Amino acid sequence: MSRLVWHRRDLRLADNELYHNASRIYSVFVFDSSDYSPRQTGIPDDHGGQLRSVSHGPHFSRRLIDAVHSLKKDLRSLGGDLIVRTGNPLRIISQLAQDLQINEVSWSEVPGYYECTLSDELKKVLLFGGSYRCKVFTTCSLTLAHPDDLPSDPDVWHRLARPNEKRRTRTGTKHFTSYTVAAPNIIDVSPSRFEGMPTIMGDFRRVARSVARVRELFDNPNPQNIAKDFTALETGEVPTLEELTKPLLESTSPMLGILPNQLILNLIKASNAIPHNNGMVEELCIRHLKDFVSNHAITADRNLCDVTNNNSSKLSLPLTLGILSPRQVYHCVKDEQRQHEETHGCSLSDINWLISHMEMRDYFLFNCFREGRSAYDLHPKKKPPYKLDIPREWLPLSESKYKLIKWVVGETGLPLVDAGMKELITTGYTSNRVRQNMVSVLTKDLKLDWRLGAEWYQLCLEDHCVAGKSTKTDGSSDISMLLMHNVYPVSMTANFGNWAYFAGVGGDPKNRHFRTVSQAYAYDPYGNYVRKWIKISSNDTEAALRPWVFERNWPTPIVDPDTQLTYQDKVKLDTLGRISPAALNKS
């Protein structure tokens, strides 16, 4: 049986279900042109329209290009090749299936309204429409838990999430599947499939742990099953970053209505400055995973602002692109724990945090499957009865442009926030601790639309994990209509899920407000991280916390600095005149 594997966020050969149970396998990756063209964001502008941005920014695109190059080389080493195209995946995949006379097209589902709509439309074309029809096989490899292993009944979700709570069992509950044709071959990830899934992360993790046993890894592909005849087919070249970012640079209107073109140029320049790696990406990521789990996971201080020197796993990028699977991380941890117990006779629980992070990631990805297009709503989702109703008021863009620009370019006057923005623009990455503080200032202090921050992160991050929604508002799900009317999708992410989570519009009941000065003292006490990205003349460690006191030309913070201190640190400042002990002072 011939199969066409459509790679999406699974740019690997190891632990890839799509390379099994077929005898002649072709592989394709499509650079979706809509990801690189300015599209509507759903955020209103000052003129009755919508702000515009792109789904894939320069840093992410650079990493994606490297991964596709590497996958192409890996397939060539097996005697095959990776077909590379740029354009509309719906048209390209269906045409390739016909040209190659494929028996079955297979792909892994990706959370997000646009991504799921595209998948559904392709199923319709291949199964029921067009001049050429074939079988379809879909799975889901982005998550640790397999969707089929999670509950499909709302009452089961609730009973497992909160076993001590009484609840009247509902009768006549209906569960709809997206497709009944060839159902065993097509995984159901429709919103109705996840009806009843807990909105609280801890509840979701409790259920997933109790019912969803992590599946075993798939073997590497058999080279004999890889198609090798490409004489009648042009496999295509991987586009350059210049080609992919051309629509962004040529846009006549600024991104998000305010971003200066020079800032976009700086982003592209910074992404180009990162060393290229067009080969062995998957192999290097596997080596890094094993090395980190064996030698660094137990000592990593993940709460620091600066997580260099192996204080972070740095697995977010390979997981985002699917160069590694969450199952590979899980089994690597378990293998290390088994080996440690055999050698030392005791358990090694201190590295379980890596598995916990895979579970947290699952929460955001499955939540995006469940919410569909509502994941991008400005206001809170439906709250459980035990969540406090905290009203949110967001300033309109007309009243917030100045503050938004200052936040975007890293000139808020708050050292931790500005250092984080400089790092984000330069590298496409910041630690989770820094990201949380940046989110808090935008949403809790400046009271700006959280989606503005999420869109800016989307443009900057190298590791935004997919999950998206279209901005079309007429209820249409026809992907061809979306493309025809130039209403492009918002390719959202676990980044967006985190933004909603910390902005207070997600399912979590806590109202998080980070005091950035106190946070900097707790997680960057010597100011090493801040000084790496911001010039501060004084050697006093207090200067990295409160530079407006020490630096003559330091800009006035756009947020009252007193609001960035915990009560305890305010008392310390009033009593001692400083937050950090004098003993921390640098010579």
C-alpha cells in the first residue's frame, strides 16, 4: 500500500506512527503561505477594522527551515526524499495524492481552529470529493497522552477529576464524532470529543494520570518501506528565510498597528545571526535529551531568570516542531530512573518534573482542541462554580498605544521586563519565569488586551507550540473561503494558552499578579540576567533592581515601581533603604 505522509508538527522519523503499516511511503512538508502573510488577528483597531500580524515570525521560521532541511537529509539517507512545497496545503496534498496515485494520505492532528478546519476539509476532499479519492489515516503525536485514552464522557471526566464531590449523573448524553467513515483510521479531536474536560490544570492532570497510560515508542522506519522513485517528480527546495519573510516586510500597514518596520528588520537580522544547523537536527536533539536527563535534570534550577548553564531542558523548541515527541521525553526519564535504581538501589524522583511539564503542556494542547475558535476570546471562558468572578477591563488600543510600544521594545523602565524583551527579540526565547513577569505587567498593570501580548510573542518566539483559530466571523468553516477572502488564520499556541492562563481569562481560578522587582530579587539576586541585556553602570546589586535610583538617565517607569514590590519587600525598603543585603554588593 502506498502512503503519503504529510508532516506538520512531527518533523522526525523516530517514534512516528505514520511510517508504519505501509509498504511505499512518500513524505511531504508544506510551508503554508498563509502562515507568512499578514492576516487579521481579531483585535479591533482604531478604524473599525482589525489589527494584522503573521502567524510565523522570523525566529520560528529559521528553526523550522533548519528542521525541514534536516528531515530531508534524513530521508535521503534512507534512499528516499522529502517533497517540499509552498502554498495552500489543501490543494497541494490532494494534487500530490493524485499525481502519485496514493492509496492513503496520513497526518498527525494539530490543535487549533484553523489547523483542525484544514484537516477536516482535506478529509472531505480525499474521502468524498474531487476527481481522485483515497483512504485517510490520522493520529495525534504532539501530546503525551493519546486522545483515545482519555475519557469521552463528561461524567467520567468529573468523577475522576474530583472523586470526593457528589454530582448527579446526566442521562442521554450524546457524544458526536467528526467522521464515522473509516472511523478506526481517523482520530476524533473535535471539541465535542473533549466535552467535560476539566478547566483546571490540576484536575486534568489527575484524570490523565489515572486513565491514560503513556504508550510505547514506535520503531524507526524500515528503509525498505521508504519510496525511492522520484524521477517523475520534482521534490522541491526548502525556501529561505528571506523568501518566507518577504510578505511581512512588504506589508503596507504596520504589524499590530504600531510596530515600526525597523523592529521587524531587527527581528529578522537577529534570527539570521543564529548559527544555522541544516543537518542531524533530530539526532542532536535526542543526544541533548539523554544528556540533560542523565547529567543535569536533577540539579537544574528552573526558577532562575537566566536558565543558561543547563538550568533549563531547552526542549520546548524540539517539542514544538515535533523533532522530539513527549513520549520520547517520558521514556527517557523512566529509563534513567530504572537504571539509577538498578545501580544505586534507590529511586530517582527528582527528575519527575520533566514528565510534569509534559502533562502541563498536554493541558494547553487538549484545551485548545476543546475550545476551538473560542480559545481566542478576549473575555474569560465559562467558569466553574468555584472560580471567583473577577471582572476584567481592558484599555482600548487608542488609549494604550504609547504603553504598548514601550512594552514591546523593552523600554518600560522595569529592568526585569525590559531585559526579558531584549532577550526575546534577540534570541526568540526567554525563561518561563521572565515570561510570566512580562505577561503580568501587560495584563495586570497596564491593563492591555492580553491578545496584543500574545500576538507579539507569537511574532518573536522560536518555540511557540501550535494551537490556533481563524478570525473569520461568519461561522464558515470552509478553508478555501478563508483563503479566498484573505482572512488568514491565527496560528495560536500553548503560548496563547499560557497568556490566557496568566491574564486571568483561562480556566484557572487564581488571579496572578507578579511583583517584578521582588521577583528579580528572588530569581536574579545579583542582577546577572538583567545586566546581560541592559546596560547598568552602578556595581551595586540594588541598581539592577531599582535602577531609577542609581542611574541618572534611567527613564521613568511607565508603572509605579511601588506596585512591583511585595509587602515584605516594601517594609524592608522602608526600614533598610534597600531590598538586597549590602553583602550582595559587587566590588
